[in-house]
Amino acid sequence: MVAFAMLNVSKKTSWIANSWMEWFPIVSSLLMTVLMLGKDFAFYVAARQRLVDQFREVAVRAVAPVQRHQGVTMPPVIGKSV
């Protein structure tokens, strides 16, 4: 919308300035889009790598959870009967 409004700028400006004013919104939008897609792709790759690296640990914990051993408990002492 802004790009179309800027197309009919005053003819008093130079051709280079006029051309840049027409292209600036389009170029800035494209640059922003490329940067956002690049960021999303980087997060996707990082998350996938983390999933691949930690998959075995998470899968083993889900199938066979670690049970803490409390140690050996001794039977109670039975009194001597005489």
C-alpha cells in the first residue's frame, strides 16, 4: 500500500532518489522476509539436531524409568528367648 502511494512523488526530485523511494518498501519487506525465514530455518535445524542427539536418552527413560535403590534393609532384631 505504501509502495503504491509513493509511486507518484513529486517530479522535482532526481530520478535516483525517486527510484529509491519507490523500491525501498519492497526491498525492506523482502529483506525482512528473508531474515525471518532464515531465523526460522536455523531454529528448525537446531531443534532437529537436539531431538536427534537426545532421542535415545528420552526414549530409554520413557520405557524403563530409573528406580532408585534405597539400599539393603536389615530385618528387625528378634529378642532372645531363654
